[in-house]
Amino acid sequence: GAVVSQHPSRVICKSGTSVKIECRSLDFQATTMFWYRQFPKQSLMLMATSNEGSKATYEQGVEKDKFLINHASLTLSTLTVTSAHPEDSSFYICSARPGTGTTGELFFGEGSRLTVL
Amino acid sequence: AQSVTQPDIHITVSEGASLELRCNYSYGATPYLFWYVQSPGQGLQLLLKYFSGDTLVQGIKGFEAEFKRSQSSFNLRKPSVHWSDAAEYFCAVISWGKLQFGAGTQVVVTP
């Protein structure tokens, strides 16, 4: 199957700093990638849809200025948590769908665990 | 919008016993349904998916799921669980091009 890679897998940062998480589709191109957030023992909540070459679409309640998403190429999307605070600590997972369709299988990255001190 | 509900938050099963995880969906037409598994601290792995056709879907790791339109269900089954099946299982549906997850079911396997 297709492979999606996230980096870093774990990151610890100080409160007030910014952290960038990368999501790469290794063997396919994806015009759309998705960013999810998962709190401990909870389900995945969709944060935003990353669209190559255009602005991301954020879900209701997600601060777009806090969670900056850039989808500069067909194989890379980045999530930057700006001015991180302890409440931003979470497991962030990206996913990507090959091609341009809207109903095909999504492939998930391994996740990135962010801890803000 | 389409959604899925997983009624069971937590299930404990003995190794070697059968397992069934429930998933109900709300959608008027035929939904695109998925089952994913997540081990602690890991990403998600697709077990199986249903788009159309045969309502009994075979997946990886010996899992299968049956789509039942009359019951709006897509339950996941495994005849004999292994200790390595202990994980979190998520049912999901594509809604407006986005994958929406159920709350998840934690599976604990006892010796």
C-alpha cells in the first residue's frame, strides 16, 4: 500500500515556541491531505483539510492562526503549531489520499506526539 | 452529514475466542465504510473497507466485516483473537470527502 511518513514522531518543546510537523506521501501524489488530532484514549478529530496550492480548510473550532497548514507540493504538507502551550500537547496524525478523488482510501502517517512543557 | 457510532467503548475477550465490534452508520445512500486499528502510540492501519458489491468484506489479519443495510451496521469480526489483536479499533465513514471516525472500541485480550 501507499506510504505516508510523518516527522518528527515525537517532539518536546517549551511553551511559547513553534513546532513544525511534516507529512509526506512517499510513493504517490496527493492533492489533499488531512490533519487529525487525538487526545489520550479518544478518537481522531479532523482539524483541517490541506489542499495543494491553496489555503487549508479548517474545521469548526480550530484556530487557523494557531495551527498553520502549508501544502506546498503534491507530496508534502506541514502543520505548524504556533506559540504552543501545554493544552496543545496531543497526538497529531496526517493522512493522504492518492490522486484527486474524494472517496478513495486514506493512508495515515505514524503520528507525531507533541508535548509542550 | 454521515456519521458512525461505536456503541462499545471497551471489550475484553479471551485469547482464542471470537470477537465482534459493532459499528452503526447514519447515511441515506450507500456509505463508504472503513475499519482501522491503532496500537498504542501508533498511527492507524486499515483493516478493511466497503464501497459496494459483496456485503461481506475480508480484511487483513483475519478480520472480516459485514455491511447490513437493513440494520445500518458494519460490524467487524474475527473468529479467534490473538494477544496481538489488543488495540483500539475505529470505524469510519467518508462524509463530504472527509473521513469521520467513531469514538473507538478498546479491545483487551486476556490469556
